[in-house]
Amino acid sequence: MLLKNKCVLVCGGAGFIGSHIVDRVIADAPEKIVIVDDFSIGKDRNIGPAKESFERLRVYKCDASDYKAFRNVLESEGVDVVFNAAVIPLPASLVEPEKVYGVNVAIVKVACELLRRGSYETLIQISSSEVYGDLLYSPMDEKHPLNPTTPYAASKSAGDHLVLSYHRTFGLDVAIARPFNNYGPRQNDGTYAAVIPVTIKRILRGEPPLIYGDGDQTRDYTYVTDTANAIVEIHGSKAARGKVVNIASGEETKIKEVISKIAVHLGYKGEILYDKPRAGDVRRYIGDSSLAREIIGYSPKIGLEEGLRRTVEWYRNLHDQKA
């Protein structure tokens, strides 16, 4: 019950990881949960279960990079803890790099400055393994050099540096959770979607899967509920304060293998299309979660096979509802 009797705000709480953080926070019986989201990617359906199960939920359609608007929410609701999962995703940075970098950094800047000014007590920043860039050694721990290869990754790296600088300069109560490649129900399947929801959606529409590059790129896939649980546990660990903590499965999987597994789950036996590599695409990822195991006893509960089964089932049900 790490958040019992706290007022918890989840920035980006109607999004993919954010909505699962909300669900996990509910289990700790907080005094109140506040969601701030501009709903550019987040969806009301993502927080439907939370609305039904937790009556003390407040939802604000708000731009978290707007200092005055965000401050008003924090102070009017009496927020204690902020989980910041608000972000414009990676694919958008290949189309609108200036906007993505500027907004993502501004969100973190506002969160840090309002923490410094006493508008709330604790910030848990949600980072991304994209900050590491291409793998230099395996597995990638928190000491791995940061070498972002996209404007999105650069924005996440800059945000992490900013959070740590506020901790070191002003002694603020912060921690950074750095998930590797998340997947699961509610992941954005619209504009700027990631490979797993895109592949599922294409097959359900009767279209062949599409791989950018040769498909031998690897990722470290972590099911979203394992990530959300770890993020809340990081909040509860004093040993995590002022630190970056990786959240990963420790397993390296090729993208073409993931797409093949999705095809099997959906009974698809057709062709798979290939296109030129995506700009800034990282070749290999595999994370080291030793620190998370040490300080929060982290151990992922959902393996890739089971996670993909659950994910495919969720998107198939969503597709059937829309049909």
C-alpha cells in the first residue's frame, strides 16, 4: 500500500502506460487520483475501468507543458505525488521533430519547477530505453552511455538530465523509471503507433504485416502491467531516490520474430512486406534490471508469449466492437 492516503496525479494518465499506472495506483487505496491528459493520444476508453472502480478519480483535459494550468490542477487538488508519463511518441519525432522535442522537454521542465516551488512532494519521471541508442555492451544497464538517435530519444534524455539536475541542485524527491519496449492492451494503434499494435491492426483489416528494414532489429519487450507495477514500486523505494532504474525483461527478441508470433495468434499465413529502414532505428536492445531486482525485488510476471496472446485478444475484441 505504497500510496495509501496520498493524492496521486498521473500525467498522461489516459495514455498507454499512464492508464495502467492509474490502475496500479488504485490497488494502493490512495485518497484521490488525478489524471492530466490533453487527449491527443490518450483515450477515454483507457480510463473507463478506473472510473468504474474508483470514485475519487478526477480527470483534467490539460496540456502538462502549460505551467499555469498544471500548477492550478496540482494546487487545487492538493497533489502529493506525480507520475509523469506524458509524452509525444517516437514516430511523431520523425515527422515533427521540433515540436516533439520542445513539448516533451517542456513537460518535464514544468514538472520540475513546480516541484521546486512546493506545489507537490515527489516526482517519478517515466523515461525510455531509447535514450541509450544503439547497444554498446550487453545487457544495457543504467551506466550505459546515452546516445539518442531520434529527436524523441533526445527529448527523453534531456528530460532525465533535467530531473537529476533538480535533485542534485535543490535536493528534490525524485526517481526515474526507465522502461524498455512496452506492449500490451491500450497501446496507441492510431497515428504514430508502435509495431505491435500496427501489426495486429493490419492483419485484422486483411492487410499484410510490414517490417521496416530486415526485421533482425532486436527489442526487449516488457508487458505493460509489469512496467506499471515496477513504476509504483520505485516510488515506494527510498533507495531509488535520485536514481535511474531500468525496467526490462532481459530477453532480446527480433522484430520479425514478434511479427511472426502475432501472425500465428491471428491465424495469418500470408506474405510479410518489407520496406526501407526507419530513420534513427536502433539495431539492438536488451536491458539489465539488476538494480530494480535489488531495490524493489522486480521480476516480470508476464512472458512474451502470454503477453502477446493477451494483447492480440484485446485488440481483436476492440476490432470486433467497431465492426
